[in-house]
Amino acid sequence: MKKEETQNKDLKKDVEKEDNPNSENFNEELNNKDLSKEKTEDNPKISIEEKILELEDKLTRSFAEMENQRRRFEKEKEEAFEYGGFAFAKEALSLIDNLDRSKQILENDESLKNSDALKKTLEHLDIISKDLISIFQKNNIKQIESLNKKLDPNVHQAMIEIVDDQKEPGTIIQEIQKGFTIKDRLLRPSLVGVSKRSENKDEKNEKNTEKSNDK
């Protein structure tokens, strides 16, 4: 009889397990939840403070990013306003170049030299060129000064060297093409010819220096 009772009890346990196979896992989950509750209930202030600090950090980062975007937008807007016509101004410089070339061609034409027609034409071309430069200046586009200036690689580009013993080497004595700036930016460099000393004079200077050293 005792054996039968024990067998019946074991059968009941097996049936209960089959009816609710997750009962043990469920009980474990309940126990874990109770433990986590106890942990949070023991230190509720720490978790809330950490959450507040986390939110404050996120807000600070968001505000900083918004401020950076605003500054970038303002800078781009200013540059677009100040330098928006950069490409157009660079293309417009070809008008001045064409006027200068036209003047040179007319001045070198033997059939037109010393004629009234040539003088009047050159006067009109000068007026148009001055008007264009005046319009450029009103829009902060200025011509680079070159003649009789020392070569500045930032705004000048040397194309040729010309022998001139009267000028210091590296002095600009010819302007091949005018250069311009727009505000503080280089629109295009001046193409220039710079002076250099004659070789004979350089040799004489070297000999003189050698003689003075020997003495």
C-alpha cells in the first residue's frame, strides 16, 4: 500500500509538470523580479539621479549641436552674400582684357597711327575700361598694383625676366595682365615681367667684391 501511495504522488507531480512545464522557470522569474525590486527599492535615489544626469547630458549635447549648426549656417550665409559673385566677377574680367587687347592692336596698326579716328576710338575704350573698373570697385573688386612694386608671390605671377640695371632685381617693370582681388580673396594674380641685372654687370660686381676681399 505504501508503495502504491508513493507511486501515485510521483504520478501527480509528473502530471503537474506536464500541465505547466514552465512553472519552475516562472517561479525563478518571479524570484528574480522580486530581487530586482528589492535592489531598486533599496537605492531608488541613485537610479533617478543617474537618469537625470543622463538626460542633462543629452540635452547639453543637443543644444551644443544646434548652436554649431546655427553658426555654420550664419557663416555660409555671410560667405554666400560676400563672395556669391566670385565666379561671375572672374568671368567679367575678360571684358577688361579684351579692351586692353583691342587698344594694343589699334595702337600697333600702322595705317591708323596719328589719325583722329584712332585717338577718338582709344578715348572711348579708355572711358569704357574706367567705367568697368569703377563698377568693380563698388562691388569690392579691386585692381592689384603691380608696376614698380616688388614681386609678391601671393598676388603676382612672374612670366618673364627683363634686363634692367636701373631697377632692383625682382621689381615689376611690365604688366602683362591685370590682377584683381575681391574683398580679402585673390580673384586672379597679375601676370608680370620682373627686372634682372645684366650678366656683364653681375660679373663686374663679383670681380669688384673679390678685389676688395683680397685687399
